[in-house]
Amino acid sequence: MPETQISWRWLRIGFWACIVISVAVVLRRTVALAHPPQSAPPELAALDAAFASHAALTLAHIIPALAFVVVAPFVYLRRFAGAAWPKLVLFPLGAVVGVTAYAMSDYSIGGWVERSAVLLFNSLFLFSLFRAWRLRREAVLSWRWMTRAIAVLLGIATTRPVMGIFFATRALTHLAPEQFFGIAFWIGFSINTLIVELWLRSREGKSQIERMATRSLSCSIDGVTPRNTSLFVDELARTG
């Protein structure tokens, strides 16, 4: 199998896995805030209580984040290649998510280790989003920065499996959530940031971003609405 095909397949799998995890996490947190579980394990109950202590701020953060995650795939869907609305919607949503993330950091479960990860990667997210908006008339650069922003935000989903590993091994490590949450944040966000940066700087990544930008401009000019197929799937088929 060609190396490019393998790369695209894993990239797509990671992207959609992060989307699914993010949606599941937000839905679970929303339900827990509305109807606190009565028989949750002690550690999970403590986490639910921590978020419930600032429920309004939590909802102000996770609901826009959910909307951002749901809209993000439309940026890459071929059918919407010429549509401006997905990116236009992501800019204000991302701003709300970023600002409320700073506020949420005051309640970091993992203390300063978690807070430092939030401050760094949230700043990177907002900077990338701002650059995507600032360079919106330069299609290739805007696509690159928007892809960075989306990948960084989805880093929160990557932290969940990492946390799962810590929970599963706590009998061996004897680490409490307050001790490993920050570590999980650093690992999860670092993974997403590193992977997207390596891909964007690769020859394959540069070529694909240019192709997406060209397709977007072409559809905008011609007023064409392509078939309902993602650019990812289209490229994977052509490289197979």
C-alpha cells in the first residue's frame, strides 16, 4: 500500500475518532450537570461535583465547543468546498471556546500542570484561528492555520484515552486524578499538535492543502456544488 494512502487513512481515522470522542464527552458532561448520577464511582462523582460547582461556565464552554466540533468536518467536505459558512461559523465559536477555556483554567483539576497546558495550547489555538481569519484572502495559508486550530482543539479528545490509561493503572501508579490530569492534558494536546505540524510541513500535507484551497476557490468562482464526498475520501481514492 502506498505510504501516502497509509498516512491519509490514519489521519482520517484520528480526525473522526477525535470528533466522536469530543461529542460523547460533551454530551456526557451535559447530562451529568442536568442529572447528576447517583451511583457513580467516588472519583468520577468527585469530578462531576467539581464541574457542577461552576456549571454555568462549564456549559458556556462545552456547548460552543460541541458546535465547533460538529461544524469542523464541513470545512473539509467536498460538497461544501465552495461554501464560506463553515469557516465563518468556526471563527466566533472558536473565540468563545478560547475565552471560556481561560476562565475554566481557574478550576483546573490538575492544578498548575493542567493550567499551564491549557494556557499554552489554548493560546496556540486562538492564535491559529486568528491567523486563519487574518489570512482569509490567502486561501492556502488560511487553510493551513485553520487546520492547525482544529487539530489543537481536538487535542482535548486525545486526552481522554490518556486519562483512561491513568484510571486503569491507578492501582499500580497510585496517582489520583489531581495528579495525572495535567500530565494527560500535556500528552493529549502535544500529540495532536505534533502530528498536524509534521503533516502540514510534509510534502503530502502541503500538496493536499494546496489542492483543498484550489478546489475551494474554484467552486466559489464557478458556483459549483460538488458531490457529497469529502476531500479526504476523494484523495484517498485517487492515491489508492
